[in-house]
Amino acid sequence: MDLGQQRRGVDMGPSAIRYAGLKPELARLGAQVHDAGNINVPVREQLDESDRVAGGLNAFFLHQNAAICQAAYDRITTELGRDEVGVFLGGDHSMSIGTVSAMASRGETGLLWIDAHGDFNTPESSPSGNIHGMALAALVGDGPPELTGIGYPGQKVQPHNIAMIGVRDLDAEERRRLTRSGITVYTMREVDEIGMYAAAKKILDRFAYMDAIHVSLDLDACDPRLAPGVGTPVIGGLTYREAHLLMETLASSQKIRSVDVVEINPILDTQNRTARYAVEFVASLLGKRIM
């Protein structure tokens, strides 16, 4: 999906990830892999311009985004078995309103949001009106009912069950909202100060009493020199080894039940490099080891 932001190209992200070899890479880990196909998403050029701001809220394509997220929720809750791991390919980060809501409907879930941005705006606080910057806020029940009511009304994940890492670009009001939220935030400064392994262990300690963890991986968490194919790059992100170490440490918990892979824009990439790294990171998250 690409209706949650303004820069075209992320709609091709799932194809880029498939082309980069996600299915055979997971099969090499011994997994039985079923590709359930795509959720249907309207083509932006075929939408009426009035749809962009329907309802008068500062949330572009609100109803279309909500419908897509509801479709993802429905597909996951009806087709993903309890003993299966879900890998959800995007598209922009607004899709996570649907995927996380679906996984949280199964029981208390720890949510790790790996992202350069906070995604914690509402229509009232957002400087852009882009819904991909409102996804995490919607999941804690803050936002228009079209977004907070995906699957079922209200909060999907409690703030104390959420951790963020890789953050380095926040809007002013978003920063204040996050500070008051109860969410644990590891900015890149904290990663620099204590190291990735220590940060990852602290996150797992926070989720120790849970049986399930959902990882929402936005590739702009990585430094754009590593992963250039993203729509909102921010210098100073995760290195190749920091990203792998985070995934490998999370895998050691044996609690990973689902993962989003979002915001890959092949138009802005170099020889599909960002998608190839995404495949590597997912493989590490799901158990690939050096030895």
C-alpha cells in the first residue's frame, strides 16, 4: 500500500522483497513457506481527489487506509494458523495498524517498533496528514475511530508493552506525546551509548513475561548509506551489524510470532539492495545464525 504517505513507489515493496528471495531464504532455514498473496489496494491515480481529504480530518485517504488495514486484519485472523509465523510485506507503515491489531487479538503481545520516526502523531498533531506517521498512535487507541477501530474498537497494545528503537527524527508535538506515553524509546543516542546488544536485552527483559512478540521493521531505521531505498531517509541510523545483532538477539527469545517489513521503495533503491538486506534481517529474526 502507498496511500499512507505522499511519495510513490512503496507499493512495489512486496514485489521487491519477493524478488530478493525471501521465500527460498526462509525455506533454507527449514520453514514451510506459504505466500498468501496480496491485499487489494486502490491505485492512487484512480481515486477522486476529494477522497484524499474525506471527512475533513488532516489524514489523507483515511477511509481507504482504514479499509485496507481492515482487510489485512480479516485475512490474518482467518488464514494465519496459531502455530504459524506471520511475515507481512509493505508498503507503507500504515499497514501495521491492521497487522498488529490482528496479532494482538490473539492475546497480550509485545510490540517492537524499529523505525527512524515515532509514527505517534494524530491528525491534530501531524504536520503532514500522512497516516503512516499515525500508525503507532492508532494502535494505543489514539486517533480517529476509523483507525483505532480496526478489528475491534480501542487500544490494541498497551504502551508499557511497546518498545521503539532506532528513533532519530521526531516532530515537536510527537516528541511530547511520546514522552508522556509510557512507551520505552531507545533513540540512536541510547544505542550509541549502551550498545545494541544491551538495548536488545533490555527490550527482551521488558517482554519477558509475554509469549508473543511482534516486530515492526521500517527499513528507514537503517542508515541510508546502507539502505537507500526508503522514502523518508534519515542519516545516522543502524549499521548492517547493529541490525543483524538486534535480529539475532530477538530470535534468541524464541517469542517472535510475526514481523512487518515496510517502507521499501524500489524506485529510490540501488539494484534492490534495501530489499535484499530486508530478506537477510528477516532470516536472522527467524533463526538464521552464523554458526
